[in-house]
Amino acid sequence: MLKPDRIVSVEELAHSIWEGRLPADPANQIAVCISKLRGRFQRTRTVGDLIVTQPPGYLLTMKEAELDTQRVQNLKAEADEFTAARDYAEAVSCLERALGQWRGPLLAGITRQAWRAEARVWEETQAALQVKKAELQLELGQYESVIAELSAFLPERPFLERPRAQLMTALYRSGRQADALRLYRDTCRLLDEALGIAPGAELQQLHQEILKGALPPGSESALTAHTANTAHISHAAPATLSPSPAPSPSPAPSPVGPCLLPSDIGEFVGRDQEMANLVESLKPKGRNVPIVELVGAGGTGKTTLAIHVGHRQRVNFPDGQLYIDLRGLDKDPVMPEEALARFLREMGIPGPDIPDGLDQRAEKFRALLTDKRVLIILDNASEANGIRPLLPGTDRCAVIVTSRSRVASSFSAQVVELGGLPMEQALELLYRSAGRERSAAEQGAARQLVEYCGHLPLAVGIVGAKLAAKPHWTMHRAAQRLADERRRLDELEHDSLTVRSTFELSYNGISADAQLLLRRLSVLAAPDFADWFARHLVGLDWSEAENLVEELVDARLIEVMGRDRAGQLRYRLHDLVRLFGSERADGEPESQRRDAVARTARAALARADVAHRTVCGGDYTVVRSGAAVPGSECGFAKHEDVDPLRWSEVERTTLTTMVRQAAGYGFHDVAWDLAAVCRCLFSTRAHYDDWLATHQHALAAVRRAGDRKGEAALLLGLGDLYLDKRDYGRAAVLLERAHTAFIEVGEEYGAALALRKAACVDRIVGRYEQALERWRESLPVFSAHGDLQARAQVLRWLGLTLLELHDREGAEPYLRQAEEVTRSFAGRSAGQVRLALADLLRARRRLDEAEAEYARGQELAEALGDVFGIGYAQCGLGVVALERGQRAEGRRLLGTCLESARAVGDPLLEALSMFCLAVAFWHEGRLDRAEELLLDAASLYRDLGTPVRYARCLHAVAGVIDQQGGDPTEAADLRARAAAAVAGTGSPLAAKALGPKAGPRYPLVL
């Protein structure tokens, strides 16, 4: 509704609704919401289809409807026409109706960032209409109406000076001069307490005219000359005005001292909170000199903000506003002696009277500022010694320091940190320069430009200036030019503005080792990193590497993100800094870069291997290269105190990056080993994208190297990935290829690993005989190689398959052997075996023991973050509760399981949860709901290619139809389709797995 008759793309809608937390399929979610909205509109039976699908999104058409926002615009246009014709009464009527469209704040209760700018536009529109109406009412002499309406309006917008001037005028012309003057005193107090400023010059002039009686009653000429400023402050500002009989403070004097401030920008964008903090910190506290330090990376707008605040604070520092660029990062910075000489001259000291020495100049400067109110801005400071002599001695003065590092901390300075602009503020900055009309038509491209600029104000400003200078360019064209990272810094130049030069200042001011670290971080392109990563990049010990990281932090070339879930400090490079560092790395010898990559990748491998052994219970189920053996110094240091599993979780992106880098630099063995040990970690928490990326990069590397064993190992990992993703067709192909490749290179252990997973595919698609045969074939190999995890897995799968075939006696020995194996190691299989034993106990109707095993399995899964194990444990506990008659608890647990399955993307668990819920509803006599869930589960099983489970669902639906007294032909057809699905497996045991066909029953195996 904010953009009627305009196409809003699906991408823009998704960003607006979910911001940075997009669901897996936002387009589908939006389509569902659109469908529901259309249904609501249609049920009103007052309009046709208001929402039209038009690629790349949707359009809200206003052919048969009118929005209140459109009505406001139309009434405003009518009011303008009546005003031009000097028919003020009709204009006031139109404005009255326009203001009547507001029934409260726009989008009240909605906090989405993407809509805030639109809401602010309408807030300003409402204020402008109120001001315009009051202006016309004053012309018409409707003073009482103005007094009533503005008295109610001002508490909502207390910092708008124009309506205050109108209210003062109305009070004065109504014969209430004292009330008009009291309002002015209240305004002075409000602005001073909230913003630390005095009223604007126009409001002060109106005050003087009322005092002198120079404002003629009945004439609007004086008021219309005022164009009072609008000031915004944080929501913590006072909302009401309280009249006070206390003596009014005298208006702040007009500035008379020297103003060295560079020109202010016309329209300042954003930084409201930072500005409020800065203004508050400049107020005298009766103790030390107020000093505020603006700290941020180059290009974040420190100087612009300092100058803007300086201009706004001129009235509070009437004896002067001194500014100097100290050029702290230049090769020829301004010395304190030179800065003091400039200040003394500007304060009226003749050249011959300026002392020669630094201390003498500083003393004279402090003496000169005694009892004066002077604001001093020290721009681009780099060290405390360059600041100290320039500080005043009394708290009537104040100082703003801008720096890329905290250089004023020894002076008890208040620090205001500046980073990138939020998206909406960055877009507003772009719109101010490039033109709002062009921006509105290309919002997607505008957002892309801001992302390419990394939200850096300097970069966004440069792009806006270039677009303003090239009106024939579209934003899409500008975005295309910035898309190429190799030329992005070249594009971010306009006139004398350049992003590259601001980074050069910081880069040239750090040590050679810190420069090397920045270049290495830029080349490896990890989105964020911890100290261990930096250490191995430069090959230094912990303390030396930490010092280099801190040097980069102080130079604002890297940002501190805070501590991650593993307790490590994390840092990140701004995207544009990364591009700058990559440029500087182009001249490095390739061999040095290769050494850094090898060193860091091996360190990542050593750490990931510790996490792998924690999850798997040892060095199990991995085929290694045998060449990439990291040294002990690469693992976790004693002082780190890091949990390996939490470490692997927070370092997922780093691990993926290091596999890619190792593969790219030809270290195929390291890439292979690192991808292989990460497989188990990614599997536990369903990190499929990272799993796929690592294996694809490593597979390409081993193929380039002609390493057939490595290729087999990575094909095994990919087959395992698609098995976890329930893509059984693709998994079968990859696992068979891996098995063949292992046999060709004589790798018996690897062949057995591939065979055991291929057997899992056989079982799920109904080839039970082949699955059992393959597991029995692989079992002796694992015993011979001492792989306890693989052995426990195979024993568990043998037992579960026999249990599914209703052979409880045959299943129990295998499951008890698996239990015995897991006693000797701790890992993921231990929890999985507990769940399998729980299935056996439930089949024997030993529900208390089954419940205990499911609970123990869940506990073990939670300790490792095994999302699948947690889901299947919840399913088992839910079925136990239902079999005990605890229907509400059972449905709750199964509902939680269903949600979890959808969240992690496990359609097999999703279908199982729906099947069990359907059985629960069947037992309760809610047959329609049971049938609905069974059909949904059958659809999932059919799509997954699991014929026995699909057939089980069809039989259950037929049983529901029988119980409902439904069509026997339909029930017979369902049973025929089920029989065909089972027959299609070619397995005589498949019919046995199908089980009883009388009606819905809880499955023996979960």
C-alpha cells in the first residue's frame, strides 16, 4: 500500500518483511501471503482483484479503490489550487479533511527497517499540512482554532519551530501576550535541555518583535518571513511542555568570535543518535573540559559530523569555533606549535606577540580562552601528544576530536564510534545526490549500490555525486560498473574524492608486518576471523600476531565484531578495505602467499580434526590422504579454552574458505583431508551448503592432481551428502562410483565405507536383501581396521532393518552388539544406538524402558548438536506418549518434531511425523484429519522414492476409508497401488516390511 500502482519485486518484499533473516524459500512464502490477502479482499465483495501478479513481483492496482494516502495527496493538491486563488477558507477545509485521514501513527506497531523511511515521509507530510493549515487560519484570523490545534500538536512534535512561531503569533494576536512569551521561555528551556541549543534566529526575532510590540495584530507578514528550522532528536526527548513561573533564561547571544569551520552540508542525513550523544557530551559538567572523540574508519563521515554539529552549536559557543585539520596520518602532519599559532592569530593575537615555544604558546592559548565559550574541532588527530597542547583549561569551552583510533582516551574523552550507515540512511544519502525520482524507480539497483559501497558514507556519497554529474546514467548501469571487484575502487572516485586514498592514509601509518597481515587477510577473503587465523597467516607466535591484529584495529582497517559462541574475539574486514588490501598484495611473491595458505589450511585441519574426533568418537569413517599431517603447534593452544564443537560451528565459513584456498593453490591433499573431516561436522547440523562447497572444491583439486583415491574419498562424501538430503537417486550413483574407484586403487577400507552407505540407499528404496548382504560384507573390514563408529553403524542398521521386517528376535543381537561397541567410545553413534534400542523396546511394549532410551538418545544428540538425532528422539517420545494414552503430550511432541523436520529440511522425518500424528488422530476418531495427514505423508514418500513407506500410507488411507464407510472401490484402488509400489522394488522382503494392512499403526522403526 506504500507503493500503489507500482510493481514491487519479490526481492524487495522479502527484504522488507524478513530483512536479514530470509526463509529458505521467500518467494513461496510471499505467494502464500498474497493469496491470503486476495482472499480477504474478495470476501469483502466490494472490489475486484486489487493485487496483480506482474514480474518480477506484484502490483496493487487502484482502479477500483482509493487509499487514504492518495486521498491526502489529492486534497493537498486541491488546497494548493484554492490557496493560489486566495480562497483560503476552502483551502483550510481541504487541509482539514486531509489531516482527518490520520487515525494514529502510520504503520504503528511495525518495526521493519525497510518501511521506516516511508513512515517518516508521511510523518513529515502530516506536520507540513498542519503548518500550512495554521498559516492559512492566521490569514483568516482564526486564532482560537490555531491555538487549540497547535497546543495539541506540539507535544507530539516538540522540536518543530515553525508551529511554535505560529502558536506564539496566534496567542499574541488573541491578546495573550504573556502566554506567547511564556511559550518562548518553555521553548528555550526544552531546546537547551534536550539538544543543548537555543531557538533559531527566526524564532528569536519573533520574540523580540512581540516584546517591542512590532508584530502588528492582524498581519501575517512577519510570520510568513519565518522559515523555522526542524530539529529531530531521539525518542527519549520530553513529550510535553510544562509552563513554569520561573524567570526565563536570556536568549543565547549571537556568535561574535571567529568561525573557522568549513562549510556545512546542505542536508545532513542520519546519525541522529550519534549527534544527540555528541551534543550532550559537549555540555559543561562543572569538572573537566568536555572532550568528545569521534572514532571510525576512513570514509565513515567523522569530519562531516563534527563540522555539522559545530555549525549547530555556534550559538552555544559565541566566542569562536576553531577548526584545524591536523593531518595526523599524512607524511607532514600539522605540529602543535603551528596549530597554536593559527588559533592565536584567529583569536586576535598579532604575529609579533605570539611566543616561540610550544609550552608558551599553549599557556597563552589557555589564558586567552579563560571565561570564553569556544568550540575547538581537532580533525584527523593521530596521537595524544599532538592534542594535549591544544586543549583549553576551563569547562566553558569544549573540544571535538576526530581520529581513526582512540587517541584522546587519556583525556577522559567521551567516545562516539561511527560505522557504516544503516540501509535506509545510506539510501537517503544516495537519493539526496542522485535524485529521488530516479532512485524511486530503481530501488533494487539503489540497494545494490549501497551494498557495493559497503554502507560507507564516503563511497555512497561518491556514487551519488557521479550519478548527479551523469544524468544519462541509470542506477542499474552504475551498479553494473561497481559489480566488478577489480575495478570497484577505480569507480569510487569523483573529482577530489576517492575511497582508495582514505585507506592509503591508514595503511601507510601501520608497520610493515601489519601491512603484510592486512594483505594476507584480504587475499584469503574470509568474511571474518579469530586470532588463531591471523597467527598462521603471518607465521608468528600468539603475542606477536595479537599485537598486529590490535594495530589493524587501532587503524580501523579491521573491525571488532565481539566474542563468538566459542569465546573467541572475532574481526572482519570491510569489503572495500579487502579490495584495497588485495590490490596491495598483487606485488607479493606467489611462493610466500602459497606458504601462508598451506600453513593456515593445515592449522584449520588440525583444529577441525579435534572436533571431528569429538563427534565421531575417534578418527573414524574418514579416508585420508596420508600426506597432510599438521604439526602439534597447529592445534588448540592450552590458553585458548575453546570447545571444539562450538569452534567448528562458528568457523564453518572459515573452514569452507580454507578448503577453497588450499584447492586453488594446488594443495589437493590438504583440501581433501579438511573436506573429509568436516563432513561429519556438517552432517550433524545439516550444513549442506558448506558440505557441498568443500567437497566440490576439493574434488576439483584431486582430479587436477590425478589422485584417484582422493577422488573416491570425495565422491563418498558427496554421496553421503545426498543421502542425508534424502536425494536417494543421486546418492546411489555417487556411492557406487566411489565404491568402484576405491576397489580400483586397492583401498579396501574406503570401499567398505562406500558399500555401507550404498546399503542405506538399498534399504530406503526397498531392496532389503541387498542392503543386508552389503552390510554383512562390510562389517569384517571395519573390525579389521578398528573403526568402531562404522562397526556400530552397520550393526545398528542391520538390527533396525530386521526390526522393520518384524524379526524382533533377529534384530536384538545386532542392536545389543552395537550397544556393546559404543561402550568403548563416545560419539554420535552412541546416541543413535540408544534410539535404535528404544525402537526395539517399544516393539516389545516395554514402554518405560523405551522412553528412557529415547530420552538418553536425545540427551546425547543435544550434547553434540545433532539436529536429526534430536528430531527422531522427539518422535519416539511422542509415539510412546500416544501408546500410553497421553494424547495431548504425544501430539505436542510430534508437532515439535514436525516443525524441527521442516526447519532442518528433513522430508523423511517430516513424513514420519505426519504419519504418526495421523495414527493418533485415527485413534481419536478424527478420521478426516487422519486422512489428510496420511495423504500428505504419502505424497512426500512418493517424491522421495521410498516405495514401502509410500505403500504403508496408502494402506492406512484405505483403512480410514473403510472405517468411514466410504467408497470400497476407492479403498481397493489404494491397496492396488500400494501392492504395485511394493512389487516394483523386486524384493520379496518388501511385502513383509509393509506389515499388517488393517489400518493405521505406529511404525516399528522410526
